[in-house]
Amino acid sequence: LIGIEKPDKLAQRLQQASVDGVFFMDIMQSSGDLVSQFRQEALTRIFWAGGLMMLVLAIGLRNLNRMVRVLIPVVCAVLVASAVPLALGDKLNIFHLMSLLLVVGISLDYGLFFSYSSEKIDNHQTLHALSVCAISTITVFGLLASATIPVLQAIGLTVATGVFAAFVLSWTFSRNTSLICKN
């Protein structure tokens, strides 16, 4: 049925009529409830995964300064990737949230590679390799951001801006550790 002005009244009348196999379901309300429940569950799981990620980093890196140099770009990249759609007038939806998971993963990789390169291997090789990765990722997701389909736009915009921020911030913090804390 389309154009029902008082869905509660219709549901009540159908219930009173007690006709077998006939019931009222507000599809918009039900799908909205499902999306809201999914969003809440996703945020809870992301919170726990973030805590676990920090614990694994603390155990693996065993260096607070290096851990901070890795995590600050991750957090900032997620904030930037979340702020851009909001600044453009969009509300964050499920596709933004799922894209933020990709931003976290890529940001973490950049942070770890840049922090490792400053200690062990040639910085120019690392910068070149990560630059190629970042440019290709930003290009592909930038193309998605220019799509006319809203879902693809949301995914593309979120990942492209997040990856750009992650790359720049990870490189910056790896180059100048005094931005964070003294060695």
C-alpha cells in the first residue's frame, strides 16, 4: 500500500480484524531500524577492534614513541575522511563507515612502513613505493567518488580523502618525530 497517512491506525485495524496471513509492516520503519541496529553494532565492533589493534601494536612495537607516530596519522585520517562528507552536506551512512575500515587499514600500513623505514631501510625506496601505492589508490577511489551512483560516491570520497590524509600525515610524522614527542 502506498500513501498511507496513518500507518498506526491501519496496523491496529488489521490486528483487530485478526485475518489469518494478513499483517501490516512498515517497510521504511523496519529498514530504518535494521540500518540503525547495524550501525550501532558496527560502531561497537570498531571500538573493540581499535582497542585490540592498539594492544597488538603496543606488544609488537614495544616503543611508545613509534606507536604514537603510527597511530596519530590513523586517527587523523579517519577524522579527515569523516569530515569531508559532512562538510559537503552528507550524513555518514553505512557505506562511509565500512569505507573508514579500509582507511584505517591503509593508514596503519602507511604508518608502520614509514616508521620502519626511518630505522632500518632506505627512506627513498619506501617513499617511492608508498607514493606509487597511494597515488594508485587515490586515483581509483577518486574515480569512484566522481560516479553518479551515491553508494560509489560515498565509498570513493571516503577512501580517497582518507588515504591522501594517511599518506601525508604518516610521511610527515615519520620525518619529524619532534611533532609528537621527544626521542
